[in-house]
Amino acid sequence: MTEPIPVPAQAEALVQATDVTVRFGDVLALDRFSTSVPPGITGLLGPNGAGKSTFIKAVLGLVVPESGTIRVDGVDPQREMTKVRDRVGYMPEHDCLITSMDPVLMVSYMGQLSGMTRKDSIQRTHEVLDFVALGEERYRPIASYSTGMRQKVKLAQAIVHDPSILFLDEPTNGLDPQGRDEMLALIEKIGASGKTILVSSHILHEIERVSQQVIIIDRGRLVKQGSTRALMSSGEGRFRLKLRGNKQAIEAFTAGIRPAFEVVSTSDESGQMSMLVAGKGDSAAIFSQAGRAGVQLRYFGPDTLTLEDVFVQVLDGGEGRGH
Amino acid sequence: MRAVGINRIEYRPWKGRRTDPNRRLLVISENVLRRNLASKGVLLVLIVGLILVHIFSIIGAVFFPHEALTNADMIGGQAPTVEPINATRNVTGPLGVDPALLVNGSFTVVGDVSVEGTLTLTGALAGNGSMVFARTLFQMGNVTTQGYLSLEGTLTIDGTIFGKGTISGTGHMNGTGMVSGNVTGGGTTTSGPTFVGGGYLTSGLLVIFTMLLAAVVCSDIIADDMADSSFVLYFSRPVRTIDYFVGKFTGAALVMGLFCVLPPMVYALVMLGTQTGSDYGGGLVILGKTILAGVFTAVFFLPFGLMVSSLTDRKAYAGVGIFMSLFVLTIISGIFSRGSREWLLVDPFNMVSYAYRLLFGGSLPSGLHASHLAVAISLVIVVPLIAAYFWIGRKGAGK
């Protein structure tokens, strides 16, 4: 059995879980899961059945952990459920809206359940419906809504009481590309207000776009956590180059950098050579060698991966597995 | 693309103060009340029920002179009296006019009882000893005699006897029910409060419409949340299962109260306001009892309704299920009470009716005990409540 992945200490994290185990009968949904969710937008990634929704429910106090501790802004959700839930907004993955109501009625009802007065909730409801760009159709029963409009109402009900922590479970589910774009823009705007937002999604490039942090979970265990940028960088000493020059010059350049760098791959793209190199040499050596060899160095930068690459690597690499 | 007519705004924080978490269940109650008062089905049952059950009675209270508000106004019957029957008595007025003809308890006749003419009995008829019917047509429940009825032993009447002939006997007449006709005897008649459905609360229509209203109100109260999977929206907020449950129950009870509590209260107040006598103290006590009876009626059917509603996500199934389930209990009671009178307590109609009797100072039909009634009522209320509560708790932590 592998040791749990160390979770970086984050004093400002509003959500902290330590060795949380949740079991449904014989199924181990969370297995000594530890993480901390810092302010900003954090992506929660994992395959189906990895334990993402279970973690969110455990934080909300909807499921009781067998062991371990969860703190939301220092408060135990099992003991002080009302305190926690007043600070949390939740956008569930599945259909959950009260379809016989119109959004104004439903969102303001949810606002009142979260402690707003009737007057405040109605005013705030119109504000958040404006924010999610739901127009005059807000007076139509939700039953008549498209998936995209329903997703907007789900987001509106999650933010109506201005929670400091927001859980968004597959917020772009069922949306067309334009709808996804709009939803991600809304999430980015909410994130800009300094809230702690945990976005669970299967669509990795969306997470890549909006999240500053990423938590990868598999089979109930944390397998990777860190800043999105750090995870996507393939590691120190890997650089991508784009060169233009004749064959001899490029061969001379390659030979010149070899003592310090290993050429991992090359490809010829319409007369332009792309090259991936790895090594601990100084970047200045590359520039000077390019000058000496007479090639144009048209691009030089650290090699980066997509979040999907990271995800596949992490899961295929078996990190966090073995239990 | 922007929605027409909407100027998108940036996210703005909310700076208001939150209400007490313990009062959130009232938000649920208010929502249930508002939704039901906007529901065509509920409004239809409410309006028709108000007209048929309450409005006519209230108008009657205004126009028919009365000395005071009495128990009999609410549930029919009169105070117990004991008097000898030495001669034939003849009833020519409305039922219940002659106390001698109102019998409560066991009706014992030593000698003959005969009916010349027609005897109609609504309710159960039981006799110990020999019963001789000559030229009679006998039915369980309703008995109609063409001719005369002779009886030796005990006759227990739990219903109403409309006699157009003569009942004659020597001994004591103790019965629950009402006799209208000629009674001849050599003993005494003990006539207690008789509860024959003639009172405002015991007309039968009140319970039927209450049941109907409960079915309509409860049909979507939980079923809709199940169909929409919206439990999660409640339980991701500071709402516990008990808050959700109590909130829904209270909201439904408020709707029921509009039919079961308010109109009887108005009726009692109108009776008090238009009485010719000066005894207002007794009337106020009856007003209090009326409110209690109304509250009991309002909440009696709800646990059952909530339970059925929590078992299905189709509100039509829930509505029909609630109404039919209660009727099935009535049918079961009707079948098995022929063997054992305790089965009468399975019938929700009887439970309500008998509870009224006890509340307004009357007695139960012979063979039934108040403790058994209490157990039956508790079962009808508590068991469905517990079942619905735990079912909702399981659903709440669902998807």
C-alpha cells in the first residue's frame, strides 16, 4: 500500500480534509482522503466513481465519514451543520430544480432557506439572475427550460446567498460550446471575487482554463494536488524550440548543444524544425549555439503539458494506487 | 451572445443579515401554504367543501332560533336522561326532539318489542337472547320492518332507528342511537347523548371533504420533490430532515386548518352571537372544544398523506393512493366489525367521529374502549409519520 500523497499545508484554506474515509456498504468511496482547498478556483478531477461527489457531500455534511476530520473554515460540518451550510453554495450535477416554480420563485425560496429575508431574497434573486443572464424567461416555469437555462438557474440558486465556498459539480454538463463558454466565464467572474470554488468536471480543458489549483482523485484517494501551472509544466530542464535554417546548420546546432542537452524529439513542420530538448544546461548556451550555427531560433520556452496529459500520466502512472 | 433585455452585471456580494436557522422550517411551511392556495385542485375542494359543509350550517345558525351553543349542536344528541316508559310515546316532531326516544348504551328489553308499521335502523343491530321478527325485512346495517318487531333479551343499537310504528317492551331500554316512533314499555329508558350524525361536525361530509382535501394537499407535497430530485437543494442548505418534515407538515396543516378549524370556529361564534339565552360560559367551552376538534381533524389525515406522498414521485398516484387507502380501511372495518366490534376502530371515519364523541362529553358505542381508540388514532398518526420521516431521510442523502 502506498503512502498518502502529502498535502501542502495551506493555512488560508477554507476547506480541509484529513484522512477522511467514507464507506457505502462494501464500497469504499473515500479512502483516507486528505486535501485542502485554497481560495480561488480549484478543479476536482477524477474518473467516474472516483469519490468527487462523495467528498463534496461529506463537506456539506450529507454523508457521515467513518473516520477522519473535515473542517470548513474551522467548523466541523457534522457538528455545526447550519453554520457550514450557510457559508456553502452547491450546484449539483443532476437535475434538482423545482420544475413547477419559475426561477424567481425558486431562487428566492432557496435564498430564504439560506437565511435571507423575503425582501432581501427577491432583490438578490433578480441580481443573480441578471448575473447569469436570464432575461424575461425568468417568469416561466422551469419545466419549460432548456438544459442551458437550467444550468444557469442551478448556478443562480447556488450563489444567491453569497456563499464564501462554492461547490460546482459538473457545471457545464449538457451545454453546447457557447453555453460552456458562458458558464466558464461566469465561474471566472465569481472566482475573481475571492471565493473558494471547487469545480468538479470531466472536461479537463475547462478546468485548465479556469482553475488555479487542481486536485486529482482516484478510487477515493488523493493522487495529485498542486497549482495548475506547476502540474502542467513537465518539469525543469525541458524546453521546446522552433528553428529555421538549412539542414547542415541545424545539424551543427544539434551537435553543439548535445553536451548540455539531450534532444528528445524533432519534427519538421513546413520548413520549420520543432525540437524538444532536455537537460540542465543554461538557456544562454542554446542562444549562443544558435548564433554560432547560423540558425534562426524563432521560439524558445519551457515545455508544457495539457491537463489531460497530466491526468492520464497520473492515473496511468499509478500514483496513489496500490490500495 | 447576450440575453435580450439583460445587461450583464459583475458578481456582487450580499451584505445582509441572516435569519435564525431554527426558523427556516417556517419558510418551507409558507411555501407549502402559498403553493396550495395557488393550486386549482385545492381551491376547488376548498370552495365546494366550504359551501356544502360549512356555509349552509353557518347560515342556519343565523336564522334558526336557539337558546345556547350546546354539544348537541356540534355532534347531535342530547344530555342523558332516565325516565320510565309506562305508556306509549309517540314522536311526531323531528328526530331527537323527545329525549325518551333517544337511547344510549345497552338497550335491554324484557318482554316484547313490537313495531307496527316501519322500523328503519341505520347502524349495527345486535341482540342477546331471542329476537323474533314477524313480518319484517332484516338487513345488517339498515333494518326496515314492515309490521312489528318482537324481541326478548338485549338490543344494542349503534345507529339511528326511524320508527313509524310502535316499539313496545317491558324492561329497560339502553341504547346508542335514536328511535323515532312509538315506544311502549314498563321499565325505563336511559337516553344519553346520541351521536347520530346530525351535528355540525358529525354530518359525515366534513370528514369526507377533509379526507379529500388531505389527499389533494399531500399528493405533491413530497412526491414533487422526489420527482425533481430537489431534496438535495434543501439538504445542502441549513435544513435538517426534521426541519423539512415539520415544515411540510405545518404548511399542509395550515391549509387543512382553513377548512377544518376556521369555519367550525366561525360557526360556533355565530351560534354564540345569535343565541337567545344568556349562558355564554358553556358556549365558550364548546368553542374551545370545537377548535380542538378542528385541529385534530386538520392533522389526523396528514401523516398518512405524507407517507403515501413519500412513496411515489407521481402526484396523481399519491393523491388517489391516499384517498383510496383510507377507503380501503373503511371497507376492511365494515367487513370485520361484524365479527368483532373492535374493527370499527380501523375505520378512519369512525376514529374521527368517536374522538368527537369523547371530546364533547359523550360515550363510545358499547364494546369499544377509549384506550383502544387512543391506540388506533396513535397508530394512524405515529406510524406513518415515522415511516415518512425515515424514508425522506434516506432520500435526502441520495443522489
